[in-house]
Amino acid sequence: MFCALLGWLGLYVAAVWLYENLRSPVLLILGSIKQTVFRQKLSQRYGKWAVITGASDGIGKGYAHYLARQGLAIVLVARNEAKLAKVAAEIQTKHGVETKIVVADFSKGPEIYPHLERALGSLDIGILVNNVGVSHDTPKFVDEVPQSVIWDLINVNVAAATLLCQMLAPAMKRRQRGLIVNVSSIASVSPSPCMSIYAATKAYMTSFSVALREELGPFGVEVQTVRPSFVHTNMTDFLVKDAKDTRMEKYLVTVDSFMAYAGCTIGKVDMTSGHWSHGLQIAGLYLMPEVARVFILGLINKKLRDDKMLLVYPALALIGAYCSLCWLHDNLRTPVSLLLHSILQVLLPKRTLAEKYGEWAVITGASDGIGKGYAEYLARKRMNVVLIARNEHKLNRVATELTQKYSIRTKVVVADFTGEQDAVYDRLAKELLPLDVGILVNNVGLAYERAMCVDELPRKAVRDLLAVNVASVTLLCHMLVPSMKQRGRGLIINISSLSASAPAPYLTVYSASKVYVRNFSMALREELRPYGVQVQTVLPGFVRTNMTAFVATEHKEKQVSRHLVQVDDYVRYAGFTVGKTDRTCGYWTHGLQYAGLKLVPECVRMFVMKTIYNSLRNAAASGLATVVGVYSILCWLYANLRTPLLLLFRSATQWFAGDQKSLPKVYGQWAVITGSSDGIGKGYANYLASQGMKVMLIARNEAKLKRVAEEIVAKHGTETKILVADFSQGEHIFERLETELLPLDIGILVNNVGVINEKPIQLDRMEKRLLWDLININVGAATLLCNIALPAMKKRKRGLIINISSLSSLAPTPYLAVYAATKAYMTSFSLALREEVTPYGIECQTVSPGYVHTSMTEYLHPTDGKKNSLSVRLVKVSDMIRYAGYCIGKVDQTTGHWSHGIQTAILNALPASLKLRVFTRLYTQLLHEYSDTDKKLT
């Protein structure tokens, strides 16, 4: 049954893939037959004139010659007048058609369009070829691209096509005829590291073009999207010049060869690669998941290597399995990554966002909506906040609220991204570059007031959309990335949109700009990953903000208006993903919508988007929600039943096999226990001595150590050593520890030593000395001791390391923030270490106990007998060690006591936001209680 299901799924996916990749050649054949029968000239079908941008050479010049050969009069547009005159003369001589040249440098931005409108407005333009484009000279990281080049990429690759379509489409619609050819690139298929901005501009072009096709189709105007791969032009000269051999030059398609195929598709298909070999490349890329495409394009750009991949599947079931895995990877990768990072955060030493990334968070569009939500979330995480928007009054109000509510520093920067670009970014650089910016949230954005065709948009609105949605993201990244790379830390959050998942007719420019943000962001992520800088792409659906006000007001009765997510709800989910996933929809319902869209081919996705924006209807995906629910339950069961089942299985195996070897024989003679003068450390020392191991006791109190050593010798008759060491002294003591430990046959190392706040306390009220103690003891001790002990263990191919973490590593713990963070470090360190040492025969166990009655938890049992918010029955050390000792050598992760295991399972069943709320409420109450106590004592 399952194989049959996979077979049907494979058939479906194969049909989709075949449709996407064979549609153009089939339409080309049918169009050729139709053209042969009716024999209508292009000038009769569309109009007298063809306008070609970037026509001085390369593909643009090729289109000019081809269309002139078909009898159209030609308008050549480019910035080099001499070259244009030369091409015009060639065309007149060769084809005898009328030509006109228009000198225009699209990199100059808005100033050239009045000139173009005067030059083109009176002509009967039948065909517009948006070919002009620029790229980097060579592949580069985004912060290595000069700012002027970034503006060129935006103005030429994005703005030119958009503004020209907006300028010429009205006349075409009036005449009920016309053809627009938009030249995109194969780079639009996937984010492309080291060509991030260029690839993102081409993704914009593809999305814009496909959506525009749906808009103009009812008016008899055709739109064709061309996605060529490498063609031998000025833009690809660096591939030939820098290549070590001649194979790259042979691989590049010549312009004449490209135009022989691309010209043949004009008026016949709406999507083409322009050349058959490029079509095969695109088809091959679409066989792979996006993560593989990004990897391959990254290799091509970074190393200029030619990788070819041929994937052949003999059976439909295999195709179904593969495509299922791809879909599952794309759509479950984020929740799984979120789950894993949440677990690691709980287990590993806890770090605040400011410690992890930097002191300041910069949020654009922060005066309201999602931007304000992010500002409040990051302020709640104790980050200082820079608020950027154009409304000073709103910004000041938000800043005052944040300062009063969270006692953080705020900075207000008034910036209108639709204004004078140089002045805006110069002022932003002056304000932002001196700061330790750890997080940049590129949230600012513009949308339409209502769904409309591209030619109905005011020209200023088009320019504003490009300046705000495209330029601001790119230039702010360009501004702040160098300092982040230098510091080796940072996080960039780029807010795209769910509309980036498919071209969206009637929101054409907006959705295309969000595709740019998505592709730019994903490629930038790969560029910055080696430098320790993270990039997160956020793809929200409908959220109740000013941008969606028209949905709530004009369409109250429609389903979509009732499903607008509140900003607070949205940011609660989206904020939880910060630092954990590199891509998120920000809200679970949006994730389901995204997954549903990705199940269908692009033509269906586009139909769905068109339906949404045309009639604002929506439907729920309850079946998918059920799948997600089942998946979540399975994950929870695995996480919480794995340890008891392993314990049961290995105990039974040992019993049946009669394999009850002593710990000294399995691991080695000596056990080293830190923090062994009392509490859990003393308990482990007694347990291991009872198992016949020699024990080395390490702590800073010599008198206590001697007393414990005497007890062990008297009770178990085993050899003991004591070593006085104060781990709060930092690196100075480890040389002596190494001298003492290396001669021993260490079989077990128990990293137990730790300190905690005497009581819950706000971070800013903690003494620096205590902060250093928490870091040196809770983090440094375990790390350095593992470093000392492991070489000998690896050599002997045996050993066991037991790292004592804490239940507080499960969630951020306010007022025990540093302690919980150090325990999160410990858990993460321990789990990672396990994977490192397992191939060498060494075991590593992580122990995460809850509250145990030790000197560290004395404050929970006041001597005056009064109860507090956490007055629970604490587990005795002897009870904990009885369970934890039984786990030694059987499981790699345990809480050390069954009751703590239940607590962990319950906490794991809660969403992270609720866990955090529980911990916050609990420790806030404790903080208040101890504050009152302090006041009374005073």
C-alpha cells in the first residue's frame, strides 16, 4: 500500500515536472504550426516598432537584428551613443528598416524616464524587450560590492523593466495588442552565493514578468519571460578570461546561436530559456531541492567549476520517495531546526541575544506593525534598540514605551527611504556604524493600497516600492555586514512575504520585490555563514497591520479578513525563531499555507495567488495540520521515551548476556569528580567508590575534601586522592591540574562543579565577580578538563565523561539568566562532544537534574520555616545518585531521577513561549519575595 502510494505520488510529481519542462517545447511546436498556417507578420500582430534596451551589444543587439529581420522598425536604447549609432547603421544596411536610437543610462535612476517617455510616447510600439542588465565583474561577497554597483544593479536590473512596462503597457492595452519580452536569467531559479544581488534581481524579474503576464493576458497583450544561462557576452567575459582552460569558452553559447532559438520562440511561448541546452540545465536544477541548488550555484560562483548532474530514476516509486523527501526537507526543516535549537538552548549554557550577537538591534519600519513587534520582542530580550521609520512622533512614542517597560536604551532615527537616497544612507551610516549592531531587522516595506494592474500604479508608487522594498534591504546589509564579519557574530532578519512563493498578479511589483528579498537573503546567508553571521528569511502571510488595513475594512465578510493574524501573536511565534532557524514563515498557519503552495506546480500556485488577490478568498489546510500534529507527537515521544527505553533495553541485554563487568574494567581505574566536597559531586564520589573505582576528589575547600576522602576510605576501602582547586581563578589553575591528572589511568570524569546565584537577581544587579565565577566555573572547568583528559582516553580507546547540566537548560530563565545560560552551554557542549568521541570508543553522558537538596538550593528552604513560590519537595542527593548511578554506561542522556524526567517531559510538551512564560512568572515571584526580604532585613 505504501509503495503504491509512493508510486502515485511519483506519477504526480513526474507529471508536474514534465508539464513545467515540456510545456514550452510543446507550445513552440503548436505556435510554429499556427504561424505557418496564418503567416501573420510580427508588425501586423503586435505593432510597427520594437523597443530593445541594452541594444548596443550582446543579447540586446541580437534581438534588434532578429526583429529587424522580421520587418519591425527598431528603437535602440543604451548608454553608449557611438555603439548605438553603429548598430543602427548595421541594421539599416542589412535589413532596410527604420531605426531610432535613444541614449539612456538606466543607472541614473528616475531622472531618465521623462526623456524616455518623450522619445517613445508617440510611437506604435508593438514589442518591448527589457534586456538591459548589469552584473559584478566577478563573483563577490555582498559587502565587497561597492555601493555604487549595488545601486546600478537595482536601477538597471530591477527598475528599468518595471518602469518601462509601467510606461508602455497602457497604450498596448488600449490597442489590445503587444508583446513584452523580459530577459531574466537561470540565476533566478535559486539563490546564488557570491552573486547574491544579481541573482536576486533576476528572481525579481522572473516573478514580475510571470505575474505581469496574467495581468495583461485579458487585454490581448503577451508577456514572455526568458531565462538564459551563460551566453558569451560582455557580462560573461570574466569566465573566459579567468578560465584555466578553454572548456568554459566552448561551453558558453554564442549570441547568434542563442538568438536562433530564442527568436523562434517569440509570440509562441510565454516562458523559455532561450536555448535548448539552457532548458536542460533548468530542468536538471528543478529535479533538486533548493538546498542542493544553492550549494551547486555557490560552488560555480566560488570556484568557477562546471558541475553537471544527471539524475535518472528507474521507477516512479523512487521519484515519489525522493520528491517527498525534498518537500519534507523544505517544509519540516524549519520546525525540526527550531525544535533542535530549542533543546540545545535548554541544555547548553544560556546566552542572551546581546551576548550572542551584539548590544544593539536595528529595526526598520519600527513605528508600528511587525517592526514595532520585533522592537518590543528584542527589548524584552534586553537588547538596546534603534528604531527607524519616517514618522518621528510614532517613533518617539514607541521608544518611550520600550524604555519605560524594559529599562533599555533606545535610539530614534527618522529616515524616509523614498527620499533622497544618498542623504538617507549617509545619515544612517553616521548613526549606526559607531554602534555594536548585533541584529538588523529589515522590516520596512510598502504595498499597494489595493490590488491593481501594473500600469494603474502611479510612477512614484513604483519608484517608492523599489526604493523601500528592494534598495533599503540591500544597502543596509551592505552597510552593516562588514562590521559583523569583523566581529565574527551578528544576525540579519529580512522580512519577505508569502507572496514570494509564487508570482502574484495584481500585486506584481510588490510580490516581485519580495522575491528579491527572499533570494537575496538566502544567498547572503550562504555568503556570511563562514564568518559566524546568521541570516534569517521571514515569509509572513497576512498579518493585521497598516499594509493589510484594506483587507480588514473593505472585505470584512470575506474569509481572509477573519484569518488576519494579530501582530502580537505573530511576533510571539516569529520572535521564538530568532537565532534558531534561517527561514521561517513566522506563524504556524502561514507555514501550513506555504507548505500547501509548495505541493503544487507554479501554474497552480500562481492561480491561487491570483484568486486570493483578485477575490480575497482563502481556504484552510486541516489535513496538513493533522500531519504536523502527528509529527510533533512522534518527536515528543522520541525525545522523552528514548532514555527510559534505552535504559530498559540495555539493562535487559546486560542481564541476559550476564555481562556485568565492573566499571574499572570497562573504563579505567580512576574516577575524577569535580565539586566533590558535598552535594551531587560527593554522591557520585561515593557511588563510584562503591563500584570499585579509585577516586580523585577536586574542590576548593581542603578541609571538606579530606573529610569526604576519609569517609570513602572507611566505607569502601578504595584509594583516594584530593586536589584543591578553585576554578573561579580561571586559566591559571589548569596547568597544575594537567600535571596531577595525566599520570592517572582516568576512566571516568564527572564534571559536576558549578555555582549559582544565591537567589534570583536581575542581571544588572549582579556583581562582576559572580558573573566571572559563573563563566569560569560552569563553562570553563568542564571544557578545559575534557580537553586535558580526552587525549589519553582516545589513546586507550575507552573512557566515560559525565557532564552535569541542569533542567534550567530547557528554557531561558529570567533572574537566573546567566546560570541557565551556562547550563545550556553545558548541554550543547556535552551532546556535541558525544558525537566527536564516540568513534574512539569513549562515551559521554549528559545529566540534566531538576532541584536536588544541596547547598546550591538552600535558599529554597529558608531557616525560618516560611514557604516560597518554589517550596517543593527537593530530591535528596542519595535518591538522585541511586537513579543516576544506575544510568552510567547505559544511556547518553538522563535527568538523573524519574521525577525530573517527568518534569522535563511536561516542559517539552509546552511551546517555548509558554515555557518561557512559566519560568518568567515563577522567578519574577521569587525575585519579588526576596526583594521584600531584603527590605525587611534593611
